[in-house]
Amino acid sequence: MVQVPRRPVISAPTLIRSLARLSTFAPPEAAPSLSDRMSQWLGWTDAIALSSALKSAPPAATPGAHAAAHDPASELARVRAALAAAIARDCGLAAAPGGQIRALSAAERQRAASFAEFPAYRQRYATSQQTMDTAISALRTRLRAQLARRVPHTARLASVDAVMERVMAGRERTLLAGVPNLLEGHFVRLRDTEQAAMAAPRVPGAPPLAPAGTWLDTFHRDMQSILLAELDIRLEPIEGLIAALASVPPGENVSEPGQHDPLPR
């Protein structure tokens, strides 16, 4: 298997550490505080929208409204599993009969490696990101609807989350759109390292080389690990909403206007 020198990196989220391990990207030693980041990312219109969501009265309960039948944690597990399977397919793993995922055979690997060009993988990565974006946004909307039917402070949280998703979505897409640029360098280094090893004179007694095309198999696994790390980051707001739902019994509904609102304003 082709090996590329990898550098130790500082403690950071899995996605950042993985990118630093596979590329020349170096994460900052001291990340700015969340408040500093937010001040850079939020414009004055965004700040007004967020303030309004925090101060406005929670919506009144919809007559006859009931929580969704699906358990939120189970729904999250289902969405995560479906997205992980889609990532495996987009990362170059072949689908076997019945929808199962299998690794490429040696012959398939060699053929794929001989024709591999990074633009195709850039498109695959973008496809995976779009699939994650669509599925997670839909789940987030469903969870907000459940929060809005609970007590006032969870209803307000649903309003705040809707504003935050709208405000941060563009920034998130811009930042994550740069990930394929880092992967491209890794793709080229793996390919060039194997080609150089194949072209170098063989030294008597040296261990045998890995089969041709192994570098692409390595790249597939590394791209998959990056996408799964990105998936974890994208799901963090979902996990927060589920924790909020779990903190309130499902039988409790949004209080009628005039009832006590336990959330300080």
C-alpha cells in the first residue's frame, strides 16, 4: 500500500485533524472564540433577526397538533446510516446485488486507477455534500416542528434555530466547499508516489511493491473518512435539537398565551 508521510497535528475536531493529516493544511494553534467568530459571520440584519427570535413570544399551539410518530433518535440514526451508505458509494465503492457495498476487485482497481482524474472526485464530493445538506435540512425542519409543539422555551429554541440555520448555511457551504481543494493535493501525492515507486529500479531483496492502483483504494478510504467527519459536524445541530426534545416530556404542549414562560428574556 502506498504510504504518504503524515505529520502530527494539534488537538482539533476530527475533520480538521483529518485534513491536516492528509494535506499541507495546518490548523491554527489557538482558534478564535465562538463570540469572535459570530461577530465576523453575522451581519446587522442577521443580528436583528436573531434578537427578534430570542425576544418574540413563542407561537401558540396548533389545535390538534401532535408530535411526529418517529422517535427523534431513531430518525437521526436512520438518516446517518443512509448518508453513510451514500458516501461509501460516492467514494468509489461498488454496489453489489441487493444494494450491499463491496470493495473494488484488483482488476477493477487497476483499471479505475489508470483512468482516474480528480475532477470526477470533486464532483462526487460535491454530490455527497448536496445529499447531506438536503437530508439534514429536512430532518432539522421536522425536529423544529416537534420543538414548537412543546413548552415555550423549546418553541423559542425552534425559532432561534431556524434563524441560525438560515444565517449560517451560506458560511458553512463556503467553508466546506474548500475541502476538495485539500483532497486534490492528497490525490496527486498518492498517485505520483506510486508511479515513482513503480518506475524506480528494483533493489535485490527489497519487499514486493503493492499491486498497481492501490493508491486509488487508499484515496477512496481517505475521502470517505473526510466525508464521514464532515457528516458528524453537519449533524451537531440535530443532536442539540434532539437533546432539547428529550428534556421535555412529549405530552407537554406549548402553553396558552398568558401562561408563565420559564425562559428568561
